Amino acid sequence: TRRSSDLNALEMDMAVTRDNVIVISHDPILEAPVCRGPRPRAVIHELTLAEVREWDCGSVQNPNFPKQTPVPGTRIPTLDEVLSLSKLGNFEFNIETKSFAEKPEYTPSPEEFVRLFLAEVHKHHLEKRVMLQSFDFRTLVACEKMAPRIRRSALTEKDPRDFVTIAREGGHAQIVSPHYELVTREKVEAAHRAGLQVVPWTVNNPDGWDRMIEAGVDAIISDDPAALIAYLKEKRLR
């Protein structure tokens, strides 16, 4: 999201184990059909890392992703393990705190969540290659206070307001990441005038990609990055 035509970013989500290890998981809960384990359902924050490793999250194809190839025996990786892959290329990391004000039992406090995240970022010296994104603006505000140079991205799904206002409330985020249906060219241009970037989610087909390109967004989050990259190359936008 640095306004580069050929820069890629890995988008992912974080949960925290009972023994304070950040793991990469879209959901704070382990359950079918995504994962199989010792019991039908478990909250990651109530398990140690060793207990999380007992779950197989690669045996069953997620019915929402028909292109997905099952890899039996796949265990949930830690953030530390994922950041260790940084030496493999010049990509960035767009990482979300899956934090819920109405479900405090799912995560540590916003401040502790961010502290654990920053410890891993500093360990790998990736301050310039990492973005913290969240729907829970409490974590973005905490990040602004603790490490203001880390880029922050304010996620929103239904907020109809202008992107500048949303960014301000989201810890003075440098990036706004709205659901793609909220994006208009006028909103994007106003965000750009304020020095913000706009990175919509989750856009998975050419019609949607065309709409975002026409609106002038800075990057696109997609479940099918290979197809998106091929499409951008076809359009000579990469």
C-alpha cells in the first residue's frame, strides 16, 4: 500500500493464546469446517500454544473457498514464524487484530494485544514493512501511542461517513480499509487530499476490480490474489 504498482502485501489476522503467543487465525475460535481438534469448538485465547497445535486446520476444504487445496496436518502458525518469512521477498504484512469490545474473553486487552504484536515486529526489524489494521479502533489508538511510526489501517464495514473522519477516529490511521461497497471516487479523492490511502476489502472478481480501479484506490484486498495480479497485468497496471 505504498502506491507502488508492483508491491504485494500478505493480509492476515491475529489471535492470542492463553500463554500470550500470537497465532495467525481468521477467527478467534477453532471449529469445523476449518479446523479439526480434540473437541468440537475451542476459543484460542483459552488454549496454550501447545493445545492450539493439536488442531488440524488443513484437512478439510473450506466450503466458502472452492479453489482452496487441502493440506492435511496443517497447524496454525505463530506470528513469529510468519514474520520469519520476510527474507523471502520484498512483500509487506497487513495484519489485523481480531479484537472485540463485546467479547473481551477472546483476546487480551487492546494495549496488551498491541504490545505483544510490537514485540514481534521489533524482533524481526520489520517496522517499515508492517501495517496494523483493525475494526477495533482501540487497538489502533494503542498502537499510535506506543509506536506511532507503525502504519495503521482503519477497517470499516458499514460506516457511511467520509474516510477522513474514520481515519481520525482510528488512531489517526494513515490508511482506511472500507468494505468495497462503501467506496466512491469522491470519497477516495477526499482521502487522498488528506494524505490517506484507501485499500478496500474483499474484492474477488473483475467487475469489482474495475470499480475499485475507476475509483482510484491505492490497493485491493482479495481472496484470489493470483487472479487479481494477472488481471492488473492484463490491464497494464502492474
